[in-house]
Amino acid sequence: MANKEREGSILEAEKAKLKPPPMYKVMLLNDDYTPMDFVVVVLQTVFAMSREQATQVMLKVHRDGMGVCGIYTREVAATKVEQVIELAKSHQHPLQCTMEEN
């Protein structure tokens, strides 16, 4: 780092301390109407999961009422939530997706 001398005093450049942005969990919520196969397709399509990963998350949603699909920055998480909701609406399913700070 360069020091600059100015009128008899020395100014030192300060290091900017940046912390990483907050991360958000994207979660699917269980309902009694959306078919399990559709949930698996959503997980594969929107979250780029393998069939096995998508099936595991779908079963977690089914058993526990909710399952985490991924952890992202706020903008990416919001986009994923919108994609899931739009995909579900276009197929006339009530599947809900939400996000919360990790």
C-alpha cells in the first residue's frame, strides 16, 4: 500500500473490510395437491438437481412439510422463487416456494 505525505502528516490508505452478502435459503412448501413427480421436475429444472437429489428433496418436503432447495444471494433466491411459482401456476399446481435469510 502506498503512503502519501501531505503537509507534514502521513496518510495511510485504509483497507475496506467487506463482508460477504447475506445468503438466503430457498424452500419448497408441501401441499396436498401438487404431484410428487411435478415437484421432482421443478427441482431438476429450476435448481439443476439430478433426479436422485430432486427425489430426496421432494421426499423431505413431503415428510417434513418443507425442504431446502438451495442457498443463494438475495437476487438469485428471489428469481428462483419466482420461477418455481410461475412454473407451478402454468401447470395449475398450488406449489409454494419461499425464501428466508440463512
